[in-house]
Amino acid sequence: MSFPKNFLWGGATAANQIEGAYDVDGKGLSVTDIMTAGNLDHPRMLTYKLDDKMQKTPSVPGAGLPKGAVGAIDPNEYYPNHVAIDFYHHYKEDIKMFAEMGFKTFRLSIAWTRIFPNGDDKEPNQKGLDFYRRVFEECKKYGIEPLVTISHYEDPLHLSEKYNDWQDRGMIDCYVRYATTLFKEYKGLVKYWLTFNEINTAVMFLDMFGGNGTDEDYQHAYQKLHYQFVASARSVKAAHEIDPNYVIGNMICGIVDYPLTPDPKDILLNFHSWEKNIFYCGDVQCKGKYPTFAKRLWDEHNVHLDITDQDKKDLLEGKVDMYTFSYYMSNVVTTHEVKDKVGGNFAAGAKNPYL
């Protein structure tokens, strides 16, 4: 047996994980630029200024910055992504090694703030556009197909503060303008695109990290998702108008569950977990409409979304061309009390007795 000749075997990175050069050649600050390091015992922190004092708060889902706070860099803190592996200055040798490893595709993301430093600038940053053009040309030199994520957990800090982390429709227009700029700029160089990395984590992580999300947290998360769905759909439509050969995908965080026991309550809990954490986002982006179980999910946390008729039309007209996911591992869910538990990277809860 062998892989077909056109099989795209490769690896993946994210701009905020590898590029470094966080303030080079006109790049603006993103939300990850104010995020410190962390470890098993201490979460990563967001640093900010409030009342002229430098402070920090845990970077956990639903938290965000306190009212009136302005994200800022503390010279006494360590920020891993500020240097990372300095791909920005070493991309040629890195891509050469990818080719030596046999890569046929390289999934990477573009830092929004390299293209629009504040996210809503009148004109794009030419040095940022030129950098990614050189990266894509280097990939092509070795016969490596780029797979490009447009937004990978690094919204412009300015926009995140202005629109309270996707709680305003103004974010949609900024994203679509950014995405459209990329589609026009790299036509002929990039064929495959992903709109949002692991979009479903907005809700999934509320359960995963402690499972104590409030109704307000869920309102925030589901509204954020809706505006991102609309932004994605409008961008898909724009991409196909710019180049009919473009293939645009969604991206789902594939952490999936098994029922711990054959108890029907566990079976149903598992089914509902898949609906909430996996199917919800996939259905909207692939089918262009909310699934029937969406109302049950909203009602569970008294969620009321701002959804217009135009939004519904956009979702239907902007369905993605491919479904993609990143698989980490499985967890088990149960309605029963358990003593045997696990804890790890993203693994938590009851232990699977078969693993």
C-alpha cells in the first residue's frame, strides 16, 4: 500500500508560535503579544495597564481584560512568542529542512497585525505582504503546497479591545477586508485556505477548563462564534469571486468523547457533548445554517444571539469547501461519580479504563 501521488503530507505551525519578530517591519500588537509563558501549575497571563499600573490576569476562556484595561507589555515578564524560533528571519533554512523531510504541504498562519497593524488600518503594511509572498515563493521552490490559516488565535489587540473580543459587528467587516486582501495578494501562490483555527474552542474550552462557565460566558462565546461564522461565510464568498479555484475550509479542534458506561444517560451525555463541541460549528460552516439542536444549547445558558436575515443568507451562500480538524485525543464523559481521573495537556475528567 502507498499514499496516492497527490497526497498532501506535511506539518503545521502558527505565526504566533514560530515567527518571533513581534515588533519588526511595522507589525502591530496582537492579543498573543501580551501573553506570558505558563506551565502545568500556572496559567499563561495577559498583561495590561490599568490606572497607570502594570497588572496581569490569567489567560483563560471567557476572562478577557478588566473594564478600562489596555493591553501592554511588561519588561519584567517573559513572552515566548516575541522571539519564538525566529522563523521571520530563518524561513528559508526552515522551509529547506521541510523539503528534506518530504513535506508536500506546509500549513501556516498569517499574523493579521503584519498585514493590518491595528486591524482596521486604511492601507495594508507592504512589508508584511512582502514577507508572506517570499515565504510562499520559497514553498513553491520546493514543490510544497501552502495551506494558510487566516486567523490563528491572534486578533489585533486594538480590535479586541475596541470590539470586546468579537462582541460587535464591526469585527466582521475588519476580518473580511483582511481576508479579501490576502485572497487578492496571493492569487496564484496559495490555493488552500482556512478561515479560523479551531473555531469551536470558544465554547469547548469553557467546559474543559473547570467546567464553570457562567451564562454570561456562554453568551459571549456563542455571539463571538456567530460573528465569526458570518465573517467566514462572507470571506468564502469573496474568495470564490476572486479565484474560483480557491479551496476554503473550516478548522475544528478534534477533542472527542466516549461514554464511560453503557448507561443510556452516559450515551445521551456523550451525544450532546459531540453536538455542542464538534457538530455545532461544523454544521454551520458546512451546511450554511444552524442545526436543530442549537436552540437547546442556547437555552441551556439563556443565550440570545444577534442574528439577522442577512446573516442567515450569508451563511447559506458562504459554505466552506472542505472540513478540516486537528485531532488531539479522546476523553470520556459520564453522569456517574468516578474516583479514577486523569489530568494532562487537554485531557481531564474520568479515566478511560481501556486506555
